[in-house]
Amino acid sequence: MNGVEMIPLSALPVEFRGNLIIPRFLSFRDFKIVSSVIDLMESMVNQSGSNDYLKRLVESLIGDFRLSKALYYALKYFYDFEKRGLEEILGRDACRRLRIEDDWDLKKVFFKWVNEKYGFMSLSERNRILSKFAEEYGIDPVKLRILLENELPENQVMVRKVETKPKPSLVIGLYNFLVLEKLLCISEEATLTIFSENVGKIAKETLLRAKRHEIIADFTQIKNGLSIRIVGPHQLFKLPAVSEYGRHIAAVIAPIITTYETWRLRMTVIYRKKKKFCEVRGYGADSPILVPYWGIRREEKPRETYDSSIEEKVYNSLRIPVTRNGWKILRESDIVILPKSKKIMIPDFTIKSDSSKVFIEVIGYWREKYLRKKREKLIEIANENLSNFIFLVNEKNRKFFEDVRVTKIYYSEDHIPIGKLFREIASALRKKC
């Protein structure tokens, strides 16, 4: 995320009831206090200060340390302290005359001058040397001092980073989302259940999003809905908080939890090395308002990785021979529901003729837990005799899939056997004709 931190664990506003962890979300009943905090921020715009001072002010207004600190991180999307710009202080003409583009250029010129003239600058001589430099270069000594000390709090001013004063509902929604994102970042696993008549549309869009964000997720169709089980950062990396992976999880589930009301999110959270359980519901009077941070600043949306380099090479290599034969190659276009487990897959490629389809799935080099889950799906495909699947498997994963009775082609980083892959595609399409 660009310049705004995730809520630290020390500021996560939660309560404990046995093995349950209860997040302290804000709601409509908190509008008054949040509105007061926003008014406080507005009163400080264009005033000097520091983030530490701001944190103390917000805490004194709210009274709850964790709640106030978490709210502070949400407010950072709307307000922040910034140093005044070089041109704003010196003026454009002076900057051009001195041939400097920023305050760091000025500092380099100043300290080079001090080194050549005096060798060093003692504290007792500081004011005299500053005045001498200012006189020689035609700069106001007061402005020079501000620029040389612009990292100090007294030389920074509060700015509003959005055009208009934010509404309390927007701040509350962002605060709630940041709290939920932090819980996901310290989770071993999470299961999101969505109840909707639009399950097909939701399944396809969400699974595709999970693939693009490289999130390890299992999708299962259930009665009246869809269940999404996500492997959390802690289970993968055994670290207390892996923020980047957690942000991608949030990017996968945000379009659901911010659009639909009938959902339930269950998390197994590792909080200070202890396992806790947390449940958040998108239905009910106490359901949180949620606004993702990229709803405020689009540039904050987690990156999307649409294809691995292997998938890109496969697509580029197959495109011409496939189209020459009158077939089509489509990327991530089909949704497949496995008959027994009801788990959902979106193959990386679909090769389509007039009367049949062949699915190609690339299995890259991943962690063992992920590969074992993938193996379970391949075994089901084999047991159900789904013969229109071809799996392109990284050679390093051979031990996980060698004995599974599906069509497999192994590749390495240096070589993808495209010719063999094309022959298997042609054979599979002919069998289906």
C-alpha cells in the first residue's frame, strides 16, 4: 500500500471471550464520536504538528487506546502531515536560479559549501554560518532554516488528502474494513459463505479473482450458495502478520462482503501465538459497514497477476496451431464443478472445437499443502473419468502427481513440451467428436 500502514497488532481493537476473538467494529451509533474526530482533523488542517501529537489528541477524545489508534490509521487515508514544498517556501525563481529541484538538492549545496568553507559546522557557529550562506545565495535565512529542518514536526502541516470533508459513514466503513483485513492477515484459514441466487456469477468472478491474486482457495457449491475456504498467511508462512498476502485475500473477498448482505466469514486467528476463532456476519443488525481502501484511492488496490510466465508462454505457443485447426483457445473462461465434492475449478485454458472442449490446468511450483489439495482434485477427476483435462505440471511437483491417473505433461523452467501438449489436445478433441 502506498504510504499508509496496516493497523498494527498492538492497535487491533478486539475483545476476548474464551476462545472467541470479538472485533470492535464501529456502527451508526458511533457517528457522533467519529464526527467529532473528523471536526478535530478539520480544525488542524494547515496547522503544524506531528503524528504522535495527533494520536494523543484522538485518544484523549475517544478514551479507548486501541480503538483510537485503529481509527487514526483509517483517518490517515484522509489527513496527514506533510512538509512544505521547496517552491512554496523559496519561490520558483529562486529555485531556478539555484538550480535545485527539491529540498534535498538545497541541503547538498549547503553542506558542500560548509565543507569547502569551514570543514565542519559547530553548534555555536551554526546561526552565523546559516546567515552567511543565505546572504551569499540570496535566500531569506528564516526560509533556509525551515528547509534545512523541514523533517521536524513544527515545520510540517496537516493537509486533507481528499477534496471534501469525509463523511462519518465513509471513515467508519474504512475503519471496519482495516480491522477485518488485519484479522485476515493473522489467520490460519478463513471460510466465507455467501448465500445468493447469483451463485454462478459470484463463483466465477470470485474464483477468477483468487487465481489472479494467487490466493490459495477452495470453492464449494452448497445449497443456496457458495463456500470459499481460504488458506491464511499464518498457515502458509508461519509469521505473525504477512500483510501483502492478507491484502490479496481482502481484495478477493471485498467485492462480496461490500456488495452482498447475506454472507458469513469464519476465521481461525493466531493472536500472539494462541489460536482464536472469529465470526463476522453480513446479515443482522450488528453487521459492520465496510468500505475497502481502494474505494477511496484506486491506486491502493492490490496488484493483479493475471498470468504466470509459464501460462503466458503456453498461450503464445498454442494460439497459432490451435487457430489453424479451426479451434479456439480461451483463457479462464469455463467453470467446472467436480461431481462428488462440488468443489469449483476454473481451468487456465479451454481449447474448444465445434463439438467438444479440452481443459488445460498449469500446476506450478507451490508449497506442499497447496499441492496436496490440488492432488485431491486430480484424484477426484481421475475417479470420475473426466478425460477432457490435461495437466501441465512443474517437474519439481512430480512426486505429488506421478501416481494420479490423469493426463499429465511435465515441464521445467527451461523447457515446455508444447508439441506433446498439442498432440494430447488434438487426441482429446478427436475422442470427444
